[in-house]
Amino acid sequence: RTLGLITTDLALHAPSQIASAVKTRAGERGASVLISMVEHPQQCLAAVQELLAQRVEGLLVNVPLEDEQAESLQAQAVPVPVLFLDVSPTARVHSLVFDAGQGAALGAQHLLALGHQRIALLGGPQRSVSARARLAGWLSTLATAGVEPCAIAEGDWSAASGYEKGHQLLAGAMLPQAILVANDQMALGVMRACADKGISVPGQLSVVGFDDTTDSAWFTPPLTTIRQAFREAGLRSVEWLLAQQGIVGQAPAQTRLPVSLIERHSTA
Ligand code: IPT
């Protein structure tokens, strides 16, 4: 059997770890996976058509998509089942997504519990639904505690952007006590910016990431982050696709995977 995976940039750690898990599980099930990497959501339709022409029996889509984009892709693929990994729960499609609101709340509550009030936010690219959901989650958790972020910046998920925006957030007259970062790669860049400026983490500034990619325990210091179990997401999405028969027309199956706070040494 053959499955298709349409994915965003595999040079990023999270999508590559998901793709790896998908490959592994499919292999264990005797299925092969054709991978198509897209740079823009607009390229998804061509990728779907290309994979359908190669007779895939199911499709996984790990590209951040707006509701209408996902709904129209799902319609294009009929009768082949499609499972989306980076959409809002409001999209009327089959999806398996991590709970971004819970993840954002866990990170913000952790910093508040440590007594931090001057908190800066480094969000992901706002064209990504998940980046928007994380930012919204931080803002609402902080607002509930009566805290307004001292600064907000937007990166593009890369460590380089974390470094650049990190320098921006650290340039003000008053140093933030903590920074919530939308992914671990940007957190790596932020910590590098701190090192440049001789700011000690977590002595002078706490940093929280998001993802818990496999390298995050090896950063200096080891990163406190929100764990998204990529391996499990990969396994479950393959199992779901292989179990589908005649789902077309069925109500969307939506699974929300819980996330968890992993406390390491970048927060105090
Ligand atoms: C999301 C990651 O958290 C982020 O680090 C980045 O790699 C992004 O993917 C790329 O699209 S995880 C996604 C399943 C929401």
C-alpha cells in the first residue's frame, strides 16, 4: 500500500520529525510513503493531484492551512481519505492536531508561577494557524492574570530569526524577566542572543520553547519547553489512514492531542 505525505519545509525540525515517524510506522505496516514538500499552501493542490496520480490510498497534510484551503483540498481528494495535521479545529476536515491553547497556557502559567511579570513574546509566522493559536493562548492566559506582555515580536520558526528577534527584544531599556518562544529552534537563537549580550539564562532571563524536538534537551542550558509528541502523532496518523475505508461523507474525525510542560534548566 502507498500513502502520501504533503509537508511544509523539512529543513525545520518539527516537520522532519513528524515525517520520520510517519515513514517508520508505515514501514512497520508494510506501506510506503511518497513525500511531497511544498513551500506555499497554494502548491498543495498540485501536490495532491501529483500524489493521486501515483495512486496513493491515503494522504497526510502537514502544512499550515486556513479552514477553506483544507476543506477544498479534502474535496479534491475524494474518494481518497485525507488527514490534516496543521489546521484549526474549526476546519470541517479530518484532523489530528496538538492542543495549541493548552500548550500556550502551560508555558505562560509556568512563568507566572515562577513570579515573572515582565514577559516578552516571540511568536511564529502569523500566516500559520498554529502560530496564531499559540500567540492567542499566551495573550489570554496572561490577560487572565492581569499581565500584559512587555514586548511582542514575530519570527519565521528558524533559529536565525530567533537570534535576530531575540536581540530586538533584549535591546529595550528594561530587560524582560522571561520570553515565551513559539518553537524550540527560535528559542535556540534567543539563547544565543542572550549569550552574546552576557545575559545569563535562567539567572537573568527565563526562556520557554515549544515543540520539545529531539535536540532541545542538549541546548545550553537544556530547554524548558512544551512537548508535542511528534512520534506519536506520526504513528497515530498512519494508523488512522490505514484504518479508513469508505469514510467519504462521514463527519470529520477530529483528534486533539494533549501537550505537556517539560521543565529543564532555561527557566527559574
Ligand atoms: C510546528 C512546529 O511547532 C514549529 O516549530 C514549526 O516547525 C512548524 O510546525 C512548521 O510548520 S508543529 C505543527 C504540527 C503545528
